[in-house]
Amino acid sequence: GEQLKEQFEITMKEFDKSLTDAQSCLLETVHLSKCDALPELEEWTSFAAWQSAACSTDTLAAVDSMLQSWCKRIELVLIETDLIQKESDDIGPYAELVSWKHRMTKFNFLLEQIKSPTCRNACGILKLAKSKTLETWKVFDQKITDAANEAKDNVKILYSLHAYCKPLYYGDPVSIKPEIKKMMEAILIIYTTSQHYNTTDCMTHLFVKVRIIFILCCLKLCFSCFFVYREHKYSKKAQAVDVKSLS
């Protein structure tokens, strides 16, 4: 009965955590601002429309400015993402999965906007006009594509590791001992097979997080032993007082 109750509580905690993570992922979306001066840009899908826009100085300037602002926004997103990744060493291995899920959501949403008709039409117009901004845009387009693929791959492999990390959060040093070997074998497989996560930085992040959750697991056992000892000590004193009062 107690074991079933404990398992149910763990399942509910995991479910609540999943809902919280899903909600936080939705907040990670980044919107690329469209050109207010050209609300019809999305509809300019023909080559003739591109040629007409490329010949218009005002239209060309508006499209060029929009793409430049997108480049700056994407550059800022890439810098912020790297900084967040470097500053997140103080939490457990599950947080590594959550971090990459956030990155996957962010970059996939950016990728959808890059593949939108508005973006395709803007690139078509700037290509006809031989704009230098288009070359810069291609660089950031590739960076977002690579970042989205990396995040997708890392989320997939970290999900496979998460099953072995669960006992670290809910068990004690004795009960998690058999799981440690399985977890280390899973990390080894990640290191040898992953296309993106087998870098020194990524593996260091992961081992730091695993180490921290080991320490927290041991501390939890120490505190629980302390409280059991204190309650036992006080109960012995109370029994002694009762015996004295009876005599």
C-alpha cells in the first residue's frame, strides 16, 4: 500500500512538472516583426510581383530594413541562449532536458517564420535587387536551422537518459546504487552516438548536474536520519518522564 501510494505521488509530481514545462516552453517563442509599411508582402508570391517591388526604391528599402531587423533579433536570441546555457550549472539533470526543450521550441518557432511566405517573398525581392543584406540573412538562416536540429537531437537523447535519472530525485543513496551503472552506460552511449551532445561543454554540463543531484540525494538522507534520531531521542525522554511520574 505504501509503495503504491509513493509511486502515485511520484507520477503526479512528474505530471505536474510536465504541465509546468509545457507552459514555460510556450513563453520561449520569439516573434519576428513584420513590415508595417508592406502588409501585402505575404501575397507577393509571383516573380512579376518581386520584380516590381525590387524596382521600387521605397519598397526595397522597407523589405531590406525588415530583414536587417530580423538578423539583429536572431543574433540576440543566439547570444542569450548561449548565456543561459552557460549559467545553468546549479540544477539537476532534468533541468538539462527542460533547457533543451525550451531551445527546441524557440528555434522551431523561428524556423517556421523563416519558411513563411513573407520571408520567402522578401528574400526573392532582395535577390533580384542583389542586396548585400541577403548574404547576411543566409548566414543567420543556416544558424537557426543548425540550432533547431541540434536542439531536436539533444532533446531526443536526453529523454532516453531521463528514465535513469528519475530515481536520483525520489530515491536514497542505497536504492539508487543499481541505477547509477545504467545511467553511466546511457551517458556513454550518448557520448559515442550523439551528433551534437558529445562536446566537452555539453558533457561537462551534464556531469555537473548529475553530481549536484547526487549531493542533494545524500543530504536528504542525512536530514531524514537526523530528524528520526531527534524524534527518537525526545520520545525516550518523554517515556522517562512518564515512568518517573508513575513512581
